[in-house]
Amino acid sequence: MIYELRIYQCVPGRLPALLNRFANITLKLWEKHGIKQAGFWTTLVGESSQELTYMLAWESLADRETKWNAFVADPEWLAKRAETEKDGAIVANVANQFLAPTAFSSVK
């Protein structure tokens, strides 16, 4: 397994819209495409309270490429994303990293 760490920096004031989109749209589409989430967090104490951090679990980089590319090209996702951004952009920046568990990690 590999894990993808993604950090979304929201446009100021738009974190509730992002959380709503994940809860009501994105997760259902991920299920359709076989994308597995490993957890979601908002920043309680840190540089910005306008961040959403989450992790995705993948079998391999090839698994990620296949499933992610299908998701981002899904017409339903494209329509719903556009609909949720009719009042303006939600996300200002996305940072991501791919992580491999160590031999002694509790997460494998």
C-alpha cells in the first residue's frame, strides 16, 4: 500500500463549501471509482484554519493513476464541481505527497 497525503488550502471563508462537497458529492464518486479514503482532518491549531487534510490509500502508483484519472474525467464530477464553484473557487492550492509505510508502521 501507498498513501497519498493531500492538503487543500481553501479560499478564505470557503472551507464549509469544501467540506459539504466532500461529504455530499466527492465521497460517493470516489466509491464509484474504487478510491479509498484513509481519513480527513481540519486544522485545529496550525498555520491556517482554512485547510482540509486527507489521506487516500492506493495499492500502487499505477492503481492511483488509473482510478484518479477516471475520477477527474467523470462527467458527473465535472458537472458537480462546476455547480459547487458557481459562487467562486473553493480551493486556492493543493499540495500532495505519496507516502510508503515503514517496516515498523502501525499502518501498512
